[in-house]
Amino acid sequence: MDALVVLTEELVKAVVKNPEDVKVKEFETDEEETVLIQVFVNSEDIGSAIGKEGRIANAIRTLVQAAAHLTINKKVKINIDTF
């Protein structure tokens, strides 16, 4: 598994009540310099994963984007959804 996927998964698992339900997948985009990471969480955990006014989700995005900049020099988009 890619390091960015592992990092994203661990960060999300740390803030949800059902970490065993977290699924993270990486997708290629039409833009060459962008990676899309899709995060699926239990419907009970969507509020915890996003946080008040999106603060948790934005913090996770910031950390993963910083890691991506240092390792692969690409932008990262992260979508959080329920399955």
C-alpha cells in the first residue's frame, strides 16, 4: 500500500469510533500532478472524521498534502464519505 494511503488511514482511524470499518483507496486522476484518496467510514463516524466545520478533515488533508509534497511532489485531494 502506498505511504500516503497508510498515513491517511492511520489518521482517520485515530479519530473515529469504528476504526476497523475505515477503508482507504487511491485513484489516479486526469490531472497528472494530482492524486485522489477516497476514504470510507462507518455512517456513525462521518461526523468524527469531518469534525466541526470540517476542521478534522482539513487537518488530515494538510498533513497528507505535506507528506505528498515531500515524497512524490504531487497534490492530494481527499474525499471522506460513508459506505
